[in-house]
Amino acid sequence: MKRSSGILLPIFSLPSPYGIGSLGREAREFADFLHDAGQSWWQILPVGPTGEGSSPYTSVSTFAGNPLFIDLETLAAEGLLDRADLDAAQVPNTDKIDYAALRAAREPLLRKAFSRLDGEMAQAVREFTKRNPWLKEYALYRAIQTHFDNKAWFDWPDEGLRRHEPSSLEQRRVELAEDVAFHETVQYWFFAQWEALKKYANALDIRIIGDLPIYVSLDSADVWSERQEFLLDAEGRPSKVAGVPPDYFSEEGQLWGNPLYDWTAMRQSGFGWWIRRVEGASKLFDAIRIDHFRGLESYWAVPAESETAKVGQWEKGPGMDLLQVLTSWFPQITYIAEDLGLLTDAVHDLRNESGLPGMKVLEFAFSGPDNAYLPHNYQAHCICYTGTHDNDTAVGWYTHAAQEEKAFAERYLGVTGAESVRRALLRCGQGSVAELFVAQLQDYLGLGSEARINVPGVAEGNWRWRLLPGKTTKELAKEIRELTHTFGRC
């Protein structure tokens, strides 16, 4: 990876008159802004359809795209919606997403667009479905889930469907054919719009960094249709689930609740599930951040009945067996190791052996001169961040930092006060030897904790922040470009 810089902004945070960011005009305008600001990378969060809590890390499919990101104006340009539909879908601009209201309004609108499908697009959908084998299972899963009042698959009243038995599946595929076709069409729209956006951004020399969550949700099309890849009992229930023990993010640890992989079975199949997964991601992203990289060396297994992640044990992950497969199958992809959390020598050794760049977070740096996240301790083959989506903004971090930490940061950066420290953090990251420097857009805008994306370990109120229109100005782009050019990252 050449010396460069980028900005982290989730798709859902893009401005839009329709309540959430989309893959349309505002996304292209942000790509223009990145180009004007001298940036080379746009980092986003996972883009799958979200489940309870609206977290992009609890998707109901590792392959599908989020229907909420489909651009309504593009559908209108294709004759599937009219002006009255767009007007009715508009909501007041606020800096927070109302997911409940959005979901209630959006699906009926997409179904209206589906009802206006012409023969040519219907044929394109059928061809898209044939090219993407995962879609047949995903669309059926979503149709059945709707039929059973959105119950999780392991609570469906039909035992044959719970067990994914072919005869039961084919019966429902016929009964729910129209609903299955609707979900196939929605995915066709998402991927057609994504392809157009990626082509637009790449033409500006902007590449996209995507995020590959290490785990998938128990209530997902993936686990329902391919449960042989996971550690589950005969009823599809896990005895142990994923999480992390207490660390600097959470005193209670983080109980994620995802099912754990059957790594023995995955090895025997040559990690085919992972190959298909990364193949899908490679169509979306130019670089992939491997979430919770430390879990590939050893992962924290928590008894399923536990209420916190304090109780658990470390179990051995697939290590280089998996990483060698992925890097050899997809050499065109740039991988980033999200090597944060409780790290051991074995985790560092795995990252070094894999050759993947790790992450350095400036907001974790100011405990003393030996801290590995301080720029003077970096090796060049790494990615530097002011903070990630799991951190506060730079202003929010400084405002709430302990006095000792704040004092050391001021000595190290040579400035005092929230605004001066914010600017100094950006200069510090840009000037570091790290191959890539990434900042949250909120840090360039000087926003505080009100603009935080996620608080790990807190279930409610996350993933809601939105960029208001008019904030990515030409003046801001010029300021960022000058800083980027000064440190040789343009």
C-alpha cells in the first residue's frame, strides 16, 4: 500500500432527504469531496441488511446488501417510482436516523417499485440470481421470515423449514414465489447501484475499504442454510457464543452472542465458505478490514447461558491456515488486520507472518512514551487512525479523557485545548510513517460526542449519526488537501 490517506464515513451517515444515506447522488458527491480533499480511500462499515439493534455487525446475511441503502431517486429515474412517491418518502433533516420509522415506510415503497417491474428488468433479476447462488437461499429465508411474523428461523413452527429440509423448502418456494422474487429484485437493485457507485469512485482514484465482520448472526440466512459450518446442536442452538473479555472498551466485556465456527469442519472443506464470502466482498470493496483479527489466532468462547462475557475461555482459531487460503485466492485484495483488543505475542506473530498491516489508534496512545500507538513507535507497515467507529470523536475523546491522559497528550502534541488537540491529532496521524492514515469525517468537522457512531457494549442508540447537508464544503476539502499534501499523502 502506497503512502496515502482516507476518511471513514458509513453509508448510513451520508446526507439524504430520505432519512438515511444511500448509494445515489449524495454518495457520488462525497466521492467528489474525497477527490477534492486529496484522499485515496473511503472507509465504510459493513453494508449488509441489519437485524435487531441496527448494527452493521449483526447482519442477517454476509452476502446481501442493505435495502435501506437503495437510492430511491435512481428507482424513480428507472420508472419504478414517481415524484409523489419521492415526496412522501422525504423526512426532515436531522443528525440521527429513526430506524423504526424508516423500516415501516421503506419496504412498502420498495414493494410498490417491484410491482412496476417490466419484463426486461425481471429478466435481468433472474440472470443476477443465477450468477449469485447465495441469493436463492437468502430470498427464501426472508420470505419465510415475513410469513412467520419475523420470528427467528430457529423459532419457526415448521420443523422441516427449521432443519432446512429440501421438501419443505421447495413447497414454500412455490407458495411464497412472489415474495421470494421481491427479495431477489431488491438485491439486484442494491448491487446494480453499488457497482455504479464503485465505478464512479474508482474513476476518481478513490478506493473503498470495506469491513468483514468476523462472525455472522445466529438468526441469519447463512446459519440457517449452512449450519454445518457452525458449532450448533440438533435444534440449531449454540452451546457457546462469541464475545470478548473485559478490556478498555468495556468492563463487562462484550457478549456478542454470535455462533462460533466449526473450524475443524471448515478446514476439511478447504475453507470454502470463507472463500465464497471473501469473493462476494471482493465485488464490493478494493480493500477489506478483517474485523477482530485476534479471533483468528484465539477466540473467546462464552457459555451460551451467560449474561456477560466475563466468563469464558480462549480457544484456538484457524490462524495461517485460513489466511494463506484467502490471500492466495484473492491476491488483488488489500487486507487490513483489525488487531485491537487484548493482544498476545501469538497474535502479533500471526499478523507479522500474514504480512497484513495492523491498526494504530491515536486515541489509545497517550498513556506514556512506550505506548505502541504513539507515532514514534510505529513501523511503516501499519494503518494509523485518530479513532475508529468504536471510538469517540477526537473532540469527544479529549473532553472526556482522564486528566493524566489529557496532560500527556498535550505534552506530546505541544498544544492545549480541545480544538488545538483535534487539529494536532490530524497532523500527527498525517505526519506519521504509517502507510495509510484514516480519520473519521467527524474529526475533520470538529464534532463532539454527539456525533459518535458506536459505544461498544451498549445495545441502544448506536449507528444513528448522520452528516447534515452542506458540511463537506470546498473550503474544508481545500484544508484537508493542504494537510494531506504537506505530509506526502496526496
